[in-house]
Amino acid sequence: MPPFEADKQSIDKQSIIMLSDRVLVQSPSSEGERRSRSGILIPSTAAEVSKRLIWAEVVATGPHVRWINPGDSVLFNPEDRLEVEVRGEDYLVLRERDIHAMASNKTEGGTGLYL
């Protein structure tokens, strides 16, 4: 077996561990097209005057991330990201400071949305 294939197999078996204050989020599938509240389809090619923040689900966090846990949803600027492909799926790498808000199902007695 060539050495590259052995390395690839060991990578497939490893879990993802983020470092420092980094957050790994699942790339939103509906990032291109979206629907308005009235149901109008807005294509990804439509130019927007203002910046639009997007939501994504957290997959993994680094040891220095204080408030965000895997499974939470986070709101961030799509320009403040790095894209990565892991095992054929697209993910985004963010810093905790680049996240504007989070929504969590694991809160105690609150609404679960922190802005």
C-alpha cells in the first residue's frame, strides 16, 4: 500500500479537534438562494445593498471557546470565514470573536437566543 493511502485511511478514522478559539460550523446548504417572508425566491446572484449575516450549526469547538458548544447555531458574517472540506463535506472555520449571536437548545430557563 502506498504511504499516501495509509495516511488517508488514518485521517478518515480520526475525529476533528479544533485548536485555540476556533469554531467549526456546518456550511449552510441554503447559502445561495433564499426565500423572503412572503415566499418570493431570491437568487444568489441578486446584489444586496446591505451585508447579510447567516446562521450555521456548530460541529466542534476549540478548548478556548467559552460560550459556544457543538449543536448550537451561530450567526456570523459570511466574509469572516475560512472554508474547509473534510471527508467530502464542506465546513467553515470561524473565530469565537467573529460570531455575533448564538441560539442554543441547552439553556436553563431562558429563550436560548443570545445577541
